[in-house]
Amino acid sequence: MPAVICGSLAFDTIMTFEGRFAEQILPDQLHILNVSFLVPALRREFGGCAGNIAYSLQQLGGTPLPMATVGTDGAEYVARLNTLGISTEFVREVGDTYTAQAMIMTDRDNNQITAFHPGAMSQAHTTKIAPRADINIGIISPDGRDAMLQHAEQFQAAGIPFVFDPGQGLPMFDGKDLAHFVELASWVTVNDYEAKLLCDRTGLSCAEISKRVQGLVVTLGAQGCEVWVDGDKALVAPVAAREVVDPTGCGDAFRGALLFGLEKGWSLVRCAELGNRVGAHKIAFRGGQNYTLTTAQTGL
């Protein structure tokens, strides 16, 4: 059945810095920070959390319904989605604005610095979620602030269970907002840094959050992930990457797998195992949407 994927469609400008950020930034001089990084490699990719998650889910054989906004420069992205067989039913063009843009710089240790222009994403709240018999799951990934708040309420009102995936949008919300998202969501997924921030702002531990939802997933990069259910933690082992080329979109690839498994009624651990396999495969490819999945990679 289709899965509604709320989030951004964005154009990613991806740059490679051949050194290490840590070697260029002086901790005792942050108050006068003024640095420049030479980036010999630069490319433009299709990205955004909604687009990347939809791509992953489609590769796995699922049916994604991205809900997002694009600007007047977004026709190329919409055409790509249609070519891939991904529905654009809930993709809307906003006039007099650009499609969201992410400028991502990666160093040799795969650390990233990102600048993000929301553009049309700021109007994502104007698209509403309504009950529909063929939709039984959704996800809220980083989006416009109003859109994330309103879509969570709309999922709950429509009786559609959803994953709360705040990602880089998490700093927009205070503890009260985040606790409300947890109250409305069926599952929560964050990386280890976001988990710390979520816990600090809500005053809840991972164990406590997991007791308020059906499950919490904390991704740990190359160390795999933690799955928390009803206060108990299970560590899901990592999958070794064939080659580490570009981490951009790995978290979104994981979340596409998570949605695929949840829609099929799998345990959260089994969903996470698939997510680790998909993420480890994706990291060997540049950009968030340039990989293909086969049975050999997924085990399906």
C-alpha cells in the first residue's frame, strides 16, 4: 500500500573537500571564524529527504507518495519522479520561489557541513493530509516547520500511523513541541546526535521515549543502530560497506527501508536490519538517488 512521505524535494550541490575540517578550524578562535575550503569536485544532484526516502522505498518495491513543494525551477525534478514511476499526486509547485537547495560539503572523514535554503518548502503546510483507504502509513521528515507540526496532527486525525523523523529540522522545535510529536507518532527515528538533542529538550530518555511509541530507532552510522521497544534496547549490527564514497542520503535510504518493513508488519529489528543493508549499499554511490537495489543487496 502507498506510504505518504512528507518532507523536502531539493537540489543538492555536493562538494568534496580533500582535507579535514578539524584541521582548518581552531577551537579557540570560533568567535572570529573565517575559513575557506577549496573543493575541487562539485556536482548537482536530486535530493531532499522526501525525494531520497521515496527513491529508496521505490527501489525496494514499495509505493511512495511524496508530499512536498517545488519552486518554478522544479519541473525537472517532477519529471524525474514521473520517469521513475513515483507518484507526484502530492507534489505542488509554488510560484515566485526556488525549489529548496542544499549545499553540502564533505571532508575526507565523511564529516559534512551543509547550508540549506528552504525556498518552496516553506509553503509545504498548504498541502493537507486526509484519510484515504489505501494509505496506512506515513513519515514526517525534515520540512517546513508549520508543515511538520500540521502534518503530524493531520496524520493523527486521519488515523494514519507515522514515523517521526525530525533530522536536521529538530533544532526548530522546543521540548514541548518535540514531546507532542512523540505523543502523536507511532515510531521515532533519529541519529545518535539527534537522539541526544531530542532527549535533552524533552527531558525524556531513549527508554522513556520508546515507551510512548511503538518503537525508537537510533542510527549509529558505521556502528549499526539501536532499536528501543518498550524501554528495552537491542543493538542491530552494522553491515560493512563495499566502498565508502558519499554518505549523502544514507539516512534517507535507511528510512525508506524502515517504511517498507513497517508497512509489511515486520518487527522493528528486522526493519533496521534491512535499513543497515540498504544504507551500506547506498554509501558506495555518489548522491542520494544514484544506486540500484537487487535481491543480492537486500536479501528480499
